[in-house]
Amino acid sequence: MAQAQAVTLSYEDGTRAVELARESVESYVINGQREQPGSMREAFYARTGVFIRLCSTRGRGRLRGCDGAYEGTDQLGHLIVDSAISAASDTSCGSEVEEAELPNLKISVCVVRDTQFTENPVDDIELGTHGVAIEGRGNQAWMYPTLPIENEWSVFEYLDRTCRKAGLPKGAWEDDDVMVTLFDGQVFTEREPEGTVEEL
């Protein structure tokens, strides 16, 4: 796989990444302010991609927000802050996260280690390891690497659902004018809202 700016986070770094994402969401939702990363851990100066997921634990649970990019031009610490704010805003899942929801939000961070453009995604995808980004015909979308395992999707369903998210027809990932990029990342998530962090 092609190397992005390679970064591997320790468990402590991953825990801090999730904490920073939560602090950023809370600061934005409660005070309308952008959290500053402060004195950043060394790994947070790397310029690599990151994705943030916010999931509600109420009822059957649902996605409340997601944002990020598999390529990062800003330092990781700042990208975590900006992606977390965007995930909590009304531009993500249609409605802004409200203060009353914060105790029920489970936050997850995926830090991109490397990316791979693929012409044969069915063979190249490792379910549970690779996130997928699909771009074509003026549209683009991405899917988090843990989603196919969580939902028991096949490779084909994973690709088709990413196409649908991008506003492309089923099977568009096979077309010459559609680009499929795989990204491999470390995923750190709260075991429960505001709880301890685990690496998946």
C-alpha cells in the first residue's frame, strides 16, 4: 500500500485523540466555540487523515454524526478538532447534536495510516481493516472501516452502500469513471459514552 505520512498511535495517543474529539464536540455544542488542541502529543503533528463518528446509545442506537477525510493537509490534532465539530453540526446527519444528547454519545476516532488506490477492490479489501472512499461523476463518499463487521456486510454490499451514500448507482464502483480508494487506519472508541477507550 502507498504510504501517507505514516503515523502509528500508541494506546495513550489514541485515548487522547478520543478525549480531544469529545472535548471539541462538547465545546462546540455547549458554548459554540472551537476547542484548541493545546499542547499536542508528538503524533498529533503528523499530517494524515482522520475520521470521527458520533453514535447515540439510546434505543437501538444510531449514527448522529460523522466527518473527516482520508488525506489530511492540517496537523492531526487540528484535524481531529475540526472533524469532530463538523460531525456534531447539522451538515453531517441533518440535525445538530444537542447538549442533552452528549451523555449518550459514543465517540470513535479513526486515524489513517495509509491509503491505496485500487482497480480491484473486491480482492484488495480486508473487511474490518479497510475504510472505503468512492469518488466519481462529481460525487464522493466514504465508509468507516468497522462498518462491514458491525453490520455483517459482504465486500459487495460494502462497496454498493458506499456508492449509494455518494449518490451513485449500485455497482458504480466497477465503472472506469469511478475511483475507489482504500484507507487503513487505527480505530479508537469509547466502550461507553465518556468511558474508557479501546482500540478495535
